[in-house]
Amino acid sequence: MNDTIHRWFAEHPGSVGETYTEHFRVAFSFSMWLFYGAFACLVHAVFPAFYKRTGSATVKRLHAVMMARQPASTRAAYQEPAWRPEYEI
């Protein structure tokens, strides 16, 4: 049971040098920005005059934040040999 709890809640945050609470805060923040970007893209799809650059600006901002959080000695996730996209677009 403790192994399962550790795997679910602590293994990944620990692997990126964060506590569960720190990881939660960062991941939650990213999810809110993604919802905002998705909403802007949806509105833009219906009304092209609105949110012309919000979706791409949101993706660029999140990418910059993610890259800044990576240790200098590590490669970006997409540069790892074992990396595979979870979903195809």
C-alpha cells in the first residue's frame, strides 16, 4: 500500500526535485493557463477577430517557463531517446 501511495503521489515530484505540494502548485498553474489558451482558441475558431494570438502566446509562455525550470545539465523531454508523444495531433 505504501509503495502504491508513494508511486502515485511522490515518485514523479521527487524525480523533478519537488515536493508533492510544489509539484501540485506548478501543475495546477499550467492547467489553468492551458484552459485559458484552449478557451481563447475556441472563441477564435468561432470569431476569428478575437484572441488572434492568445493561444500561441500561451503555448510559448508555458514552453519558456518549462524550459527555465529544467536543470541546465538535462535535455528537454522531446530530446530524450525514449520520448514518444502521448497523443498524435
